[in-house]
Amino acid sequence: MDAERNERGWRGSPDLWLDAAYELLVEGGVEAVKVMPLAQRLGLSRTSFYWHFPDREALLAGLIDRWQAKNTGNLVARCEAPAQTIAQAMLNLCDCWLDSALFDSRLEFAMRTWALTDRAVEQAMADADATRIAAITALFRRFGYPDGEADTRARTLYLTQVGYIALRSNETLEQRMARIPAYVLTFCGVPPTSDDVAAFEARHQEWSGG
């Protein structure tokens, strides 16, 4: 087992290389994601990279897959999470805006910047936007909103969050948390109850270790 662990440590692992590639991507954009800087950051040989990936393009594809699984996958899952009211459903979705483990805004910004110079990534982004808007629209429909209204409310909600990301809006957790009830009312027309807000705040304190 020790020999196996040492062998893995010498070459790293796919996830280790992807983690380092993620850091370079969010720090400096896709042009910063190159094999030699990755190897230097990890303290591994350049040839170790090719044990896990045939080339840089395969690594970049892994980053795209990771982004799709995390940001789009989690957003859709939060839209489909159980809720008794539309306000509770909105708060389920708002979990994404407060928990980077569910939705990584730094990664999202880096991907949108990358999409400006890469047609394949641009298409992947367009597909992700469509999937996410469809999921939010379905959430509104689930609670009886007519099709046209559900679509417009979904776009209003989603484009607001994209605006936060594009502008790199800098809010403290306390500021964002304080605005959430009013956002819920704005997006769905129904305010959350005090119990809804208390439950929402409690789970974020738990997730953050507070």
C-alpha cells in the first residue's frame, strides 16, 4: 500500500492535476493553464502529467466537465429539491448563490471569459444557460405559474445572478443574506415566512461551520 501511495504521489492523480488547473484558470484565465506551470505548482515532473492526460486539450475538457457537473448539475438539483411553497423553492435555489460548494462563481466567471475566445466553450456555455433557465422555468411551472410568466421570472432571476458574476459584485455574506428575503419576493411575488428565512439561515451557518 505504501509503495502504491508513493507511486501515486510521484505522478499525482487526475483530480490533483485538475485541482491545480482550476486554480490557474480562475487566477489567470485559460491561457494560464499550461502543463509546465502546473507541474511546477505541484512539484511534479512534466512527464507525470502525461500519465493521466494525453494532452492539454484533455485537461481542458476535464475542466469543462467539472464546471458542468458542479454549477449546472447543482443548480438543476436545487431547482428540483422538495419544497412546500414557491418561496421555499426559491430559497433552495438561493443556496447556490451563497454556497460555493454548490455553485462556484469564480469558476463561472472564468468559464464565461474563456467562452469569449473559444467557440466550443461558447456553445457549452449557451447549452448550460439554456439548461439552467429551463430548470428554473420548470420550478415556477411546478407551483402553477403560466408558461410565459414562468419563463420571464426564470430569466429575471437567472440573469440577475449572471449579472452578479459578470460584475464580480463584492457583497459580504451578511449583506447577501439580508437581501435574500426581498429577492425571493421580487422573483416569485411571494415573501418567505420568518420560519423559511430562519431555516435558510440555519443551514448556511451549518454549511459554513458557523
